[in-house]
Amino acid sequence: MDVIASHGTLLLALACVFGLFMAWGIGANDVANAMGTSVGARALTLKQAILVAAIFEFLGAYLAGGEVTSTIRKGIVDPALLGDSPQLLVYGMLASLLAAATWLALASQKGWPVSTTHSIVGAIVGFAAVGISVDAVAWDKVAAIAASWVVSPLLSGTIAFLIFMSVKWLILDHEDTFARARRYVPIYMWLVGFMISMVTMLKGLKHIGLEIDMGMGSKFTNAMMVSVFAGAAVALLGTVLLRRLHAGGADVNSNDNVERVFGILMVFTACAMAFAHGSNDVANAVGPLAAVVSTVQSGGEVVAKSGLPWWVLAVGAMGIVVGLATYGWRVIQTIGRKITELTPSRGFAAELAAASTVVLASATGLPISTTHTLVGAVLGVGLARGVEALHLPTVGAIVTSWVVTLPAGAKLSVKFFFTKLSVFGS
């Protein structure tokens, strides 16, 4: 308690700096989940992608980032264990933010797409296991998170493979491509509208407590009912646009025109994924920051959930945008251009598969990583053209970075935790 009373202002300042650094890392690395495929498929230029992502990531983080957040991510440690030593929670959250942000900065510099959630979880596990006790860590939850290394890319890759193969079978492998596009693209447009709506309601808006009551029972069921109509509206709009393109008199049966249609769909999907990503992953930065703010301002009270002052969300949102604008291009290029060659139809399949995987995970409680999901989807569309279509050295480097993320975050966190303990005292 004496430490918090004596150094509260300094601890708050450090929390803000480290939280901003962590949010910067999220923007520099994780935002590629939403934008990498769009850039790789040339549906958006790099500058356009940064602008679009900056807008929707900021809106998602600030408007839908939540009024209340868990102080310790994913329930890895029970905050009640730290009730008698709140300064250890403050040191641990500061160490976790700095450790995760440092790892994200290194990974981003190398162009490795790693999971920001795994980074902060690894950091929290490190400080808790060494600074408190090994038994303080909920190892079953850590194991479930680690399982997403396999579950996420396998599920999304399978879905992406099937979606792209269906596009080939139904549209691209025929001479009358545009006639077949007019017949089948509205179905894909319905899927886009449905999945965008589901992702937005289940992920993008969940933190602000928006409930849709249609008398159908669960929130997931209610979201499905709304999304069915949202998909129908998108499909109807798409049908009208396809007819206008046909009336333009161009060589509509060229693959370029069909690819252009899929490119437009990619932009909508990318916007929705950016909004949902901002609303969800900003918690990786503001959750630990909120824990420090709450503990210091209350004089040492440790709680499982903490209210978020408006400026805390603003710090997170601003950090994400700055990280994207300054370093995000490195990971965007890895996702979009270094794994496999993408076209709009391939990129569309990957983005739709990633969105579908997020929805399936929300329905079933599967542990997934958005980074692993998107990379797996890109691998899936690459495999649709054979293993030779993949750049295997890049894939190997990415998988290695995934495996290293948890222990790297843990090791750095332990080092920073004991540094703060030696500086401020126990």
C-alpha cells in the first residue's frame, strides 16, 4: 500500500506510456489481419488500406471498446490472489504491457504476424508464475489458448480452400464467367453481408452491451436473425450493381471484371473486420492499463473488472492508429504478398473464411487467434493451387514466431517485473 501511495503518479504515468506502446504494437502487427489480403490482392493500395483501417480500427476501439474490461486478460490469474499485495499486480501489469509491446515491436520489425493476445497472455503468465506462484496460473486456460495455434489456421484454412474452390468451379473455370458471376456472386454477397453483420454484432459491439431482442432466445440466435436480412440486403444491392456493369457494354466475360467484383466485396469485409478487431484487441492494451489505473486510484483495491475512463480507450485507439501508420506496412506485406500470390477472388475467400471462423468460434467457444485465422486462410487459398504456390520459408518463419510468442512474452515480463520490484520495492 505504501508503494502505491508514494509512487502512484509515477506508476500511472508509466502505465499510460506502456499502454500506448502496447497499442502501437497492436496497430503495427495485428491490423494486418484485416488489411493484408486487401493490399495483396490489390483491392486497396497500401495508403488506402492504412486510411481505411485507421478509421475503422479507431471507431471500433473507441466507440465499441467497452465501458468495462477484465483487468487480467482471459482469466489467466485470479485477481483475488493479489488482494493483499496490490503493488505486485501493478508491477505485473506494467511488466506485461512492456514485455508484450517489446515483443510485438521486434516481430513487426521482422514482418512476422504474431498474436497480440498470445503476447499479453504469455507476459501475464510469466510474471504470475515467477512473481506469485506457479499455482496462481490457470494452466488449463493457457493450454486452451495454445491449442488455437492448431485450431485457428486449420479451421480457417479449410474454409478458405472450400470457398475459393467453389468460386473456381462455379465461375472462374468457365468461358461465360460474367453470366455465371451474375448467377452465383449474389450468393457470396449474401454470405458477406451475413458474416459482416455477425462479426460486427458478436465481436464489434459486444463490449458496449448492445443486445438485440427478437424473442428468439440467445444473443447468437438474435444476431443470426438480423444477419440473414443484412445478407439479403447486400445480395440485392450486388445484383443491381452486376446488372449495371453488364449494361455498360464492356467485355464482361473477362476475368478482370469478375475479379473487380470480388475486390469490391473485399473492401466491405476488411472494414467490418477492422472495426471488430479494434473493439476486441484494444483490450490487450487497455485491460492491463485499466488494472493499474483502478488499483492506484482506489488506493490499492484489486478488482476482476474495471471501469474504463474515456481517455484510456482514447490512448488505446490512438496507439493502434499510430502503430498501423508507422510500422503496419511490414506485416501487411507479409500477409498479402509473401505467403502466396493473391487475386481479389483468392483474397475474398481468405477474408470471408476468417470472418466465418470468428463467427463459428463465437458460437462454439473455440479458442482462436485472429492472426492465426487470417494466415491459415491465406494458406488455404494458396494450397488450392498446390503446395508450390506457397513460399515455404515465409510460412516456416511465421509458424516459428507463433511458437516463440508465449515464452518470449513470459521471459521479458519476468525480467521487467523484477526490475520494477527492485526499483519500487515490495
